[in-house]
Amino acid sequence: MSCHLRVSGRKFNVDVYLKKHPCEVAALYRKGEPEYKHKPKGPKKKYSGFNICVSNAEFENLKRQIKDAVEFLKDKDNSRQISILANYPGVEDLGLDFGVSCKQRDKFPIKWYYFPPELLLLAGKLGIGLEITFYNF
């Protein structure tokens, strides 16, 4: 899953939210849990939150991820749910995270990524930030 909507906050009670507003969650995390499962005594999470899958496109297919994200944000049910999230107590961050392969980025000395105005307008109206996470597979 290469594009997710991430929702988080230091005082966000994710369990109460999901009980009132059930949705299909790709990942769930709570403040105080280990940051890394393989290091249970290591650093702890500073935020609670969850991720929702927006696109299953490959990490090498940013154009498809963007297309899927636009469709996701245009959906009335999704935009209504996001509006609730944006105003929910404790939510500090709403972001669309696009996963991109580092191998794709390293093919050329310079690489750029373009986000079309339609995506920017839809995300901005809902209070959603954009980010790219580079994966080294």
C-alpha cells in the first residue's frame, strides 16, 4: 500500500474515535507503545493515530497514487469523514503520505515530483498536508 491518509495527535483518543466512526484502518498506533516492534524497550510512540489506505498502486507509480488520492478525496463519504477528523479533539495532523521507491529516485541525478492543482485544492480544503516517504527496497 503506497499512499495512506495518516491521522495523529498527542492527545488523540483513537479508540474512542474509531468506536464512534468505524472505518477500514490499515495501521493503528497508540501513544506509549514501542516505536519499533523489534525493540520493545526502545523509544515509545509520542502520538496516537491510524492510517487509511488511499492507493494500492506500486511504489514506482506515483501518477496512479495521485489519481487514486484525487478520487478518494472527491468521494463525499470520505470528505465528510475527513472533515470530522480535522475537527476532532486531539487530532493534530492529517496527511497524505505517498510512498516512493528510492530506486526510482536514484536513476537520475535529479528527480522531481509534481502534485497537480486538483489534488492540492482538495487536500487544502480538507486541511490535509502532503508528504513523500522514500523506501529503499
